[in-house]
Amino acid sequence: MLDEQAKKTMLRKIPHGLYICGVKNEEEVNGFTASWLMQASFQPPLIVNCVKQNSISHQMIKSSGVFAISFLENGQKDLAQKFFKPMRQVGNKFEDVEFYLGETGCPIISDSLGYVECNVVDGVEKGDHTVYVGEVIASGVHREGKQLLLETTGWNYGG
């Protein structure tokens, strides 16, 4: 028997970093705070990015086949929070955030620790998120620093 409270408690103990996932569709760009992300392979270099299916960003990734991940530094909680709300509620999330477009055309946060850019090579649509598998095709380091973690923000996304 599944104990719902125990499930929620234990799933929230899975450690997660916080990232900004930059997406594009033709000339339009968007970004969202991502936390369900992990490396999946050395050769080829693959990462897994789980994206909520009813989001605009999900559709943008599905259409364009690309995404970029900007790694946030501990202390950039306010930046992560800016990208947490849906685009349909807040409009242009990049309005006052310095960014540039990477090789994929996806936005990359200039004030991040660094980034990876990916071509989507597979996707599994199960539950309320799609598991996008992205092959890393470009990357860069902006500066050194400690990664922002979900647990240090006091937020919960999971369970």
C-alpha cells in the first residue's frame, strides 16, 4: 500500500540543482526554472531534462528540438524565482535579464556559472512531464561558483 505522505517525504529528499532552461520557437524565446535534470551518458554526452507537458516551454522544445541549460550559482534564488511562473502569466521573463543566444538559438543567462546546449534526441511522454533526452552540442563556463540547490531555497518541487 502506498503511503502518500511517506512517498512525498522521500521523493523530496532526492537532491536537485536549479537551472534556467532556455527554449525557442522560431524567433520567440522563453525560459523556465528546471530542477529535474541529470547527466545520462558520457559518449555521446547526454542529459535528461523533465519538462511539464502543459507548459508553453514543453511545446517550444517539442517544436524546435533544442534547449539550453544555464547553471545558477548559490545566491541566485531570485533569478530562479523569476522564471518559475508560466509565460502566460508573466509575459517576457527575459525583459530585465541579460542573456545571449547560443548556437541553438536558445537563450543563455549571461550571469550564470555556465551552460550546455542540447539537441533533443529522444523524448518519453509519461505522466505529467516529458523526459527529454538531449545531446550536448555546445557548452561554456562563465565563472566558478557553487551550484544553487533546490533544498537551499526552502522550495519543494516533487513528491
